[in-house]
Amino acid sequence: MKIGSLEICGHAALAPMAGVADRAFRELCRSYGAAYTVTEMASAKALTLGDRKSAELLTVTDGERPTGIQIFGSDPAVMAQAVEKVLPFRPEFLDINMGCPAPKVAANAGARLMQDPALCERIVREVVKVSPVPVTVKLRAGWDDAHKNAVEVAKRCEQAGAAAIAVHGRTRQQMYAPPVDRAIIRAVKEAVGVPVIGNGDVTDGPSAAALLEETGCDMVLIGRGALGRPWVFQQVNAWLDHTAPLPEPPVAQRMAVMLKHIEKLCEYKGERIGLREARKHAAWYIRGLRGAAQYRARCGQISTMDDLRQIALELIAENQGE
């Protein structure tokens, strides 16, 4: 698949996730075969005002490339101005968020933009004008069931110069349930000529294959399916390449990956912030293991790496042979 002139290899990419898809996680997912990664979203307005926190979100390391930087906002001129602030981080492409359902963002940006297709088109056009790298867009099916307009918005974004379009097959109103609407993703794929990336409910090889087959999309995005399971990209690639299916890793390996992830998180953010953020990641890594409920409570109180190492050792002992 190509995003503009950028060659993308693989079947599944890491979806942008605020508060989750940071440098440490992006690097880890890329090491397991994610075709590309996308940063946490950054406010275009904050970037143009010189906000340091927003800039920190956009630091990209060589280990996670190719990487797209995602920005959000509702003013075409401000979105275009933000491009200048983003380029020093050397992204391979820029991604415009038109799908975030979070109330704070969707109050006037994110998925809210889909209520105004003409505005979506203007934003893409202005960003494309000033961007030397390809511009992509991430959409939802629409705002609600009465306004499933992903096809119209996608066509307008393509006309404005978007090089690829990712579609989460749920409306903003649906958030992350019920099951994804694959028909709307197929409709977008049939309506535009640029690559379309399908998003929603991909958790393994079979679900990725089903989404690709039923929608005809060019690739899949994996978000929540990668939480505590960065190896899912390796599993999807193996399944779609018709090599031997890869099972879930044994518990000892799972814990080793968790510790490696959290160590990198602390390296990048400092131990105080890293361990605080590690609590949610640790809970995801131990999900489904014997005794997970008890250990999850302990994960919520970790304050040192030794706390986490002790939990990992106990989980390995309790889940021997799995």
C-alpha cells in the first residue's frame, strides 16, 4: 500500500490512541510488525501557541517509523499553521483527526467535524497546501445513526488532497460498541480511489482477515486490540501471510514484554510519570490470566519497578504451564 509516495509494508498499523500510543508503545508495536504508527493527537491551536506539552507528544524515534503525526482542530487556517510546528519532528505523513469521540475534543473538533463535510474539505485542503508530506484523515462512520456520512466526507477529503483515509466503523454516538459496521467501511472503499484503512474490532488474524474481506480495504488499524498485546501485529501478519498461526505467548514471555515496555516508558518519561502510566498498561497485560483480578488491584498501586517485577514473578508462578 502507498500513502502518497510512501511505501507501507504489512497488513496492520497501530491506531492513534490518546494517553496510550506514546513513544514507548509505538516502538514496541513496530518491533512486532506494525506497518506504521501514529502519534497521540495534538491540538493544532496549542501547537501554534507554542505549548510544550503538545510538542512533547510528537517526538518520533527511528524505532517507530514510518510514523504519522496526528493533529486536531476546527479552524482550517490554524490547522495549516500547525503544520510548520510539526515538521521539525520529521513525520512520514500527517494525520487529521475527524473521529475522536471524547467529549472534550468532540465539542468542536474530532468527530464533530463530520457534521460539516464542507469544513472537513477546507481543513484538508489547507493542510495539504502547506504540507511537504502526505496527509491522511481518520473518520468515523458519522455522528449518529441518522447521519452516517462517512462516504460524503471521505470523497470531499480525497478531492481536497488526502492521500489515504482511515475509517472507524462506528458513529460518535456509539463510541466503542456495538460491533463495527463493516458495510460503511466498504462503502467508503468503493467511493474513493485512495487507500482506505479499516478500523474496529480487530484483535487477531481471523478478525483482521474478516474485516479485509468484507470491506475490501487496503489495511487494518488496530487500537484497543493491541492493549497489553503488542504481539497482535505479528499474529495478524502471520495469519494473512498464510504462515503458521501464532498463539498467545506464554505467561513468562508476556511478563517479560510488559517489563520491557514499562522500563522504556520510564526511560522516556521519568520513573514517577512512567510508573503512574504503567498501572493501566500492567492491568492490560495481565488480563485473562489466573488471579488477574487480585493482581490488577496491586497494579493500580505500583510505585517502583520492583513492585512490578514482583507481580510479574508471582503471576508466572501462578500460571505455570500456560
